[in-house]
Amino acid sequence: MAMNPNELLSSVRDLREQASAQEAARAAAIAAVPVSQRRSAANLAHYLALRATGHVALQGELVRHGLSSLARREAHVMATLDAVERALAAISGVASEPARAAFSIDDGPDLLARHATELLETPMPHMTRIVVTIPPWAAGNAPFLRSLIDAGMDVARINASHGDPAQWQASIDALRTASAAAGRRIPVCVDLAGPKVRTGVCATGPIALVAGDRLVLHAADNASVDGLRDGAGKLVGAPRVAVRPREVVEHVEVGHRVLFDDGNIRARCIAVDRAHGEVSVEIEAVRAGAWSLKDRKGVNVPDTDMPIPALTDEDLKTLDFVVERVDIVAMSFVRSPRDIADLHRAIRERTHRSIGVVAKIETPQACRALPEILLELMKSPPCGVMLARGDLGVEIGFEHLPEAQDEILAVCEAAHVPVIWATQVLESMTEHGFPTRGEVTDAADAARADAIMLGIGPFMVDTVSFIEDLLARTQIRRARSRALLGKWQPLGEE
């Protein structure tokens, strides 16, 4: 049934009350962030109130009356509700209530742009920065790094999972030389390795697997051993696969998913033997019908909450070296606000410099806790979020990734926290010199974020030039949100 203007006015006023109530409920968390971040924290609370229930029907009625649908208003929720309330009051012939917004509609995007610049420097010449991973082989190669800068690189990333301090220092020194020659300041971001959840070494060689095969996972040592096979090569005895850290075996439960090698092998736990420190899993699907499990492949357990710290001893050693040398630290395996608090504390113990912190969102737990993670990040700006689509897609299922991307972008925009869109952007072009049609579309979609991260390959310079040109032509500015405001339901919740 269609709503008349008076009914719409009542609904919008109710939304303002709910937004104010959510801000009051989070008053302590808002007060914990610096003054410069409090308007953003309050706006996040308003947005969460707006998404606490679905408003699809209300949106349609507002559009029929020629008013804002409330979509694409993440950066300035209360200001938009105030404006709609005033319009409906005028239509209904009643007095408008006092405005409640602490900043204007124009201020919201300006706050996000300012926070992005504080973290990632001034964009040139488009709003979306280009983050480029520096390959280990380019350490000390100032001419190569200058070519990346000339092609359009805005931020340099060092992956601490590879190389060593001497190599990282050579990359930083060469980058400083190249950026000075180019008349640019290129921030350096180091990506902490985080905990490595891996299989062991295949003592008997790669283990060929198909759907229906069973594995026994253990943490007794680091050796994986193939099972007995019949004359046709079919398994008649379960292979024993080592998994580290041991918390995987200690906390996986029956029914939990266990994914190997970037999800190329998908299994589910069918039995647990805590007494012997083993769990049994059954393979449900493998890529291409058959896949071999090789040495030290990644393991994802998206249904299991493992009590392992996101900040490892190796990460702390990395911080010892980088805190006086880099501008941004990106944290892997973030699952809760405590992970961010641990990193903030570790940085404060090592330096008085202001270092940006980026939380990599790559687990279902991080998706569910995203608002709280953002509030923790905002306690020590500058800060940002990396949309780490590789592990996130494996953990939540690639069929859910488009929705997750939209929701992460929307919630971060409400908090005025910049987002780096990462993993497999123009990967075919980086590796082979030619992009696929799907990759170009994906790269254009990524322009909604504040930065796009590119990987390593022989055609890196060409890829940076290509995406720089693409961004300059698309100039997609903050068109992040979904058109319909259904109830926000973090992935992993039913």
C-alpha cells in the first residue's frame, strides 16, 4: 500500500530517532577516538542504525515523491535524513523539526577525501590511487621504480612474507631516490606476513586427490604422507596431512569446512580425535576434477575460530625494522578489534612516529566485526582497510564476494575510512601483457575505492600505465553503495 506524505514523514523521523539512539549507545566508543574522528564515528553509528532493518519499501515511496531514496548517502547519513524530513514536512504542511546533523552533506565526502590523503598522500591525477607491490628482484633498482612512478604509481607496497630486512632497505632506498628525482612523495606500505596456516612437506611427493577422498590431519610433525593406493591409483587408505599451527587440529569441529591451496581442494571435517590430536576430513570438491596437494599449501578454516594472535613473533621482528622506515603498516588475518589494538600498542612501543595502519579484511570474523574494527582503527589515525579479496573469497565463497565488496565499501565510507581494493587486479595483464575483458570491468569497478593494489609480474609498468589511463577516464567518485538498503547482515550470520 502506498504511503502518504504524513506517513513518510513519521517513518523518516523514526529513522532519525533510531540514528540518534545508536549514537548514544556507542557514546563511549565515539569518545575514545580523537576529536578529529568523532564526527566520522558518529556517522558510522547513524549508518548502522539505518541498516539495522530493511527499508526497501520506504525507499520506493520516497522516490515516488521525488525525494532522496537514502541510498548512496553513507558519508552523511543524518544530514540526508534532515533534508528529507524538511522536504516531507513542507509537503505535509507542518513545521519541520530541528536539524540533528553535526556536518553538512558536502562535509561527508570531504572528510573521506581528507582521511584518504592523510594515509595515502594526494592523488595524482585521479581520486583513486595506484598501489604497486615492489618485487624482490627490483630491490635497489631505482630506474625501474622511477618507471613505475612515471607510469602512475602512488604508493609502494613491500610484502614482508618475502625477502629480508636488507632487501626491504634496498627497495626503500631506491624508492626514495626515484621519487625524489620524480618530484613526488611515494608512501611506503609494509604488509605484515601474519600467521601462516599451512600444510607440511609431502614426504612421499604430491598427493593426488579427487572428491570423496578422505584425509587425516595432524600436527605431530611437519610431514605429510600419501595413503595406500590400489593398482588404479585410487586411495584405499587415508593420507596423513600435517597442518600448522596445531590450533587448526585442536579447534576444527565436525561439519567445519577445511579448504586447501586457495580453495582448489574443498573438504569438510567428518570426525575428531582429540586424544590422538587428529581430525578426519572428506574432500567435497576439487578444481578440474583432480588436484594434487603439494608442499606448504595454504589452509583456510572459515567456520573455525582459532585462538591464534594476528600479530606473530615474526611480525614483531618486522616492526622492529620498519617502524622508522615506512609510512603504513598493513595487518594480515585481522579478526577482531583486539588485533588492531595489539598492533597499535606494538607500534607505540617502538616509535613516536605517526604510522598509518591498514586492516586487511580477509576473514568472515572480520566482516562480522567490521564496525568495531573501524572504531579501533580510528583511535590512532591515519588508518584504512584493505579489501583482500583472495583469502576473503576463499573464506566466504566466491559467490558471496561481490556482495561483500559492496558492503565493506559502504560501511567504510560511513566511517570515512579509505579502502584499498586488492588481489588479482589485472593479473593476466601483469603476468602476460594482455588483460581479460572481465579484468578490465573489475578494474573499473575497483575505481570506487580510494586505492587499487597491483601485483607482481613481467608487465608491471604497462599495467600501471593501463590502469592509470582507465582511472583517468572513468573518474568514478564515491558511487559505492548498493541501491537498496536491505538489513545489513554481515557475512557468516544467518
